[in-house]
Amino acid sequence: MYDYMLGGKDNYAVDRQAIDQLTAHIPAAVPLARANRAFLQRAVRHLADAGVRQFLDLGSGLPTQGNVHEIAREACPDAKVVYVDHDPVVAAHARALLEEEGRVAFVEADLLRPADVLAEVDGFLDLDEPVAVLLVSILHFVQEDPGPMVKVLREAVAPGSHLVLTHAVSGLTGDDREEAAKDVYRGSSTGGATGRTLTEITAFFGDFEPVEPGLVPVGQWRPDTPVLVGDGSLPDYLYAGAARKP
């Protein structure tokens, strides 16, 4: 579904049908998906420029359309990237896409079992060195409280590591569009989507130090071009942020 919104070719008719239903209720869904990917690219570029050499992309989906490893290598050719997803179809396609890549791995694992994920990636990634943990547009698909899972990840990584995330914010549409969007995702492999408040989203960072400008609408996090005052082209449904472990 995400690949289709990004204009990719690795998707099925059922994915396209679901997104067409979603955009009937929320026309900004596709622009937001592309803004989300643009944020991921900006965040990876920023962290690579800052010296981070390891990236753990959790709930990655298909690593396509502006991959993390491609962006990281622009700044650091020796960057290491691990993609993690629990969907076996995604796993099969991802391994095919990445089979000729070096210093890149795909792990089929459940991010709700963070200790298992960390055990799988340890050795490929050096957890004693800084790691960028990417939870981009994934936590709102976790129905239970993901706070304990994120805490395990925060505690496991070395000082200098970063947590990067985007998350849908609840209660901003003011009508039935939010529930209609949830219905679309309930019929997908994600099992549903859950928006959370800004306070709840901020709590995922724990005691990590926010990277400027903090938690903001996804298009406003270190944009490549200045955001014009009053530019309402993107609704504030999706927030983005990054924070550093002291």
C-alpha cells in the first residue's frame, strides 16, 4: 500500500484498491505518505552527516522508493542498514530487492518483541556504537501500547544513538474521516491504525534529547525549502521528530 502511494511498482491490485478507498475519505493521504518518505530521507541524511553509521529501520515494509541505505550512503558509503518487518510477503520481496546489496540486511521479525529483534541484528550492527532507530509511520499500526517496546530499544542502544519516528495524531479531523481511514487499514495486513495525542507521542522519546525543531508536522521537520506562512497544503495529521540519547 505504501509503495503504491509512493508511485512504486511493488504492489498488488488489493493494495491499490485499499488506497483508492482511503483517498476517497482523506485526499491528503498520498501527499502525506510522500511527505513522510521525504522526512525519512531528510532525517537519515541529517544523521549520516552527523556521523551516525548504523541504521535500524523497524516496520520498514518494502525497502523501495528512496531506500534508507541509498540515502545514508550518499553521506557515508560504509553505512550499515538493517530493515525489519514481520510480513512474510514483504520479507520475500525485500530479500529479492536487496540480494545484490552489501552492508545491508533484512530481518523477518516482530518489532513487538524488541529483545528478539536486537538479538537478530547484533553482530551485523555494533550495538556498542550509535544506531539510528527508525520507527517511521509504524507505531500508529500498533494497537497495544508500544511504549514498553520503544523503551527496550532506547535502553539497548549506545549513547549518541537516535530515535526517529512519525506518528498519526488522533482527533484532528473533527469528523468521521478518521474512523473511515481506520476501516481501510483494518482490512489490510496492518490490522488497523490508531492515532495518539501529541503528549503520548512525545513520551516515546523518553529522556532522549530532542533534535531541533522537535516534534512537528511532518513537512516542517528541517524542510529542504522554507515552509511558507499559511501554507495549508498538507494537513497536520502526521507528526515527525528525532531525539538523541545523551
